[in-house]
Amino acid sequence: MLECQAMIEPQGQKRGLTMTFPRFDLPCFVDADRTRLKQVLINLLSNAIKYNQPNGTVVVAVDRASGARNTLASASRIPARACLRTC
């Protein structure tokens, strides 16, 4: 997640967007292909920036409810189906 943040946050700042990423007290892991997962996250975040409104917001959140891990990227005017969920 930190690599994706480092790559994408400057693009959001150039467009005046507020970018919010989670901070983890404990490490969080996903059983997936690292390269492909990174590609998906970068793509979602790039779309959140590209299709956002001026001075909008992009929020990345992780929900650990019920032992599941869900990653969510959202932005103003981005439909809910554009969100990524990993369990």
C-alpha cells in the first residue's frame, strides 16, 4: 500500500485532491500476486484521481471486520462498483 501511495499521491496533489490512506498499527496481508494487486490498486487510484471533481477527495480504507480484509478506494462521483474488495 505504501508503494502505491508514493506513486499516486503526487498526481492527486497536482489536481488539488485530498488523498487519505490508512495507517496500520499491525501489518495487514493479502494472499495475492503482488504485482497484479499493485496494478489493480494503481488503476483504481488513477481512475479516482482522473474522474474526480476539482478539490475532491480520494479515500483508501481497510476494514478488518469479521476477520476479513477489505480494501476500498473511493472518490467523489465514483460509483460504488469501482471499489475493490479483497477478503
